[in-house]
Amino acid sequence: MHNPVNHPLRPLYRALGALTGVWFILFGIVGIIVNAGNDFFATTGESVLGLGANMFASIVSLASGAVIVIATAIGRNVDTQIYKLLGWGVLAVGSYGLATSRTDANFLGFTIGTVVVDYIAGLILVLAGLYIKVGSPAESQSEQAAAHAGR
């Protein structure tokens, strides 16, 4: 698998990753406020910013967003690994939400709208994780040479 080093659009991808983390934080804070007093694992969550979520999903969203923003601030390829790991995790959670959206197993209180937003956020994180790797100029040059060797 080829992951480019020092991609020219790296700042854009980092900004998209950070904005995704801020979205998760905002969603988590509003979800905690809206779901205060409700069951922790309510299967029909309250509407949070137009999406369904319960207290548990809101807390997990807040924690995930904080990890993403902290990883962005640290940088040094820590963000690359965190973005990919959490991106795939968000896609898996979205798939679980899709599979259980109208059942009693929907312990996250997700709606289809929440699933769609999770898929978009997960794809943004995975994409950003693939293109924000930083390396030395020598690594970048050898990576470019290897990428264009077959042409």
C-alpha cells in the first residue's frame, strides 16, 4: 500500500481531520446536554443536531473528538495513525448502527441520518490519515522516485 510522504495537500487533509474531531466534540457536548436525565443506553435516542444519539453515544463521540484534536495538535505522524484507526472504527460503528437501526440492539440510539454522518466522518478520517504522513526530504524524494519508476 502506497502512502505518500509530504503530500502537497497535507494542510488541507489535516484541517479536515481536525474539523471532524471538532464536529465529534460538538456533537458529544450537545448530546450530553440533550440526553441529561435519560437512560444511558436508550434505544431511541433524543435528536442531537438533527441526528439520533443517546448518552453513551454522546460520551463516546466527545472522547473520540478529543483524541482526534489532540492527535492533530501533536502531529509527528501520530495523527496519521490515530486518524486511520478511529476512521475505520467510526465506519464500523456506522455499519453497526445501520444493521441495528430499527431493533432493540440499537444501544447507541442511532438513526439512518447518524449512520450517514458517521460514514462521511469515517471516510474523511481515513482519507486524511492516508495523506498526512510527514517524512524527511530524502524520504519524500525516494518515495517519488519509487512511485514514478514504472512509468
